[in-house]
Amino acid sequence: MKLEKLRSYQEVVDRIKKAATQSNECTLTPLGEIKSDNTSYPIYSLRLSSKHTSQARKRQVSLSAGIHGDEPAGVEAVLTLLESPDLYEPFLHDIDFTIFPCINPFGYEHNTRTNHQGFDLNRKFDRKRPPKEVDLLRQVLEGKKVDLSMEFHEDVDTDGFYLYEVKKEGPYFGEAIIRKVERYCPINPRDEIEGLPSSGGIIRPPIDWILKFRKKDWPQAIYQIRNGARHCITCETPITLPLKGRARVHLIALDTALRHLIQT
């Protein structure tokens, strides 16, 4: 059965390219193309970096969205960030950003969690021959010891915003993010979310559990932690808010995390 297109990935590409041409700090890199039937979907990464600051002083931050195509708010958040220099320029003295605006363009366009092959891309990061979308992402991230990785997701079943936070030791940012977000969005109050203990909207799996995670179905966060990332935060917004509202919540979480990062 042929899936109906519910969104336009070309609009995403147009916004990415326009934002990149309007900023001297932005570098756009085509990573490759995903082919499905008669359609080719280009995948991009972007780098936001000031050329006026020593690279040795900077923290490395990666931002990822759209790995599940039916979670569009993360894509909207990243596009809004790229289109709004006032949101990122204050951080460029201290931070270099590597950004993946939409990892699963087929899923985004057709509103499916999976890619055109039916794979959940966020369960394929341990594979020797992963789907091409994951392979393209890994080629950029391999050996890149980022100080903070943030992924933007959505959850159709959640009562409110929650996050996963993985780090070997503090300081943690989760509580500060929750305090900011709760002004704009309910927080998931459950003691257990997705089978893991939760407190105040924060899931913080023990690092020993992460490092011993079986070699099967790795999500991106576990791949990055096991490949040198120092801190991973995955944000999950409820779909009860309008799209722009959910994107705003992601950006509030990001802004809070970045402000804490440059203070540590």
C-alpha cells in the first residue's frame, strides 16, 4: 500500500538552505541521498561555529531531530533555531554545533515512525551494516567526543514532557530543564516511563547499565555514549500541544542545557 504524503520534506530542505545562506557562521554539508521509489531525499548536516574564537576553548554540541518521522516538532525546533540567529549566536563564543535537522526524511514526509524500508532507525545504531540514514549519521559522529548530545523526540502516550539524561557523573541539567519547561508544558508525573524508573519527569539510567547494554537495538544515545559523548539528553514532548508549542518546549530545553554547559 502506497503511503500518503502528509508533509513536504522539500519545504524542510528549502528552509535549511535559506538559513545556511543567511548566516556566515553556518556551513551546510550534504551527507548523501535516500532513494525510495522515484524519490530521492537528500540528508544534510550543518555546523554552526564562530570563526573568531579559538577552537580549543569550545564545547562540542550535537543536535538531532526527525529520526522518527511521526515526531515533527523536533524538526520544527531545529529549523526555528537555524532561522533565528538570536537563539544561537550568544553561544557561539563557547560552542560549536553539529546539527542533523531531519534524519528520516521519508518518515517525516509520510508521517511514519520508520523509514521507507520499515526500520526504526533509532534501534539500528549497533549494526555493522545499518540503514543508510544511520550510516550517514555515524560517519559524522564517529570518534567525535561531543560534550553534549541533544535529541528531540515526541511521545504520543505521555502525560507531559519528560527527558532521558545519561552522563557518567554530575553536574546534571535535567532538573533545571524541567523547572523551565514546566512553565509552558505539563511534566510527566509517573514513577515509571517506558519501563524505566522516572522521577519528576527525568529518566536517568545508570551509566553501568548503558555501558553493558546488550549489542542489540542500540538507540542513538547509547551509541554516542559508548563512542565518547560526555552527556546525552533526549527530550520527549507530548503531542497535546500545538506543533509550534512543542517546538518551543524543545528550544527552551536546549537553551537551558546550553547555559548550564558553558558554566561547567
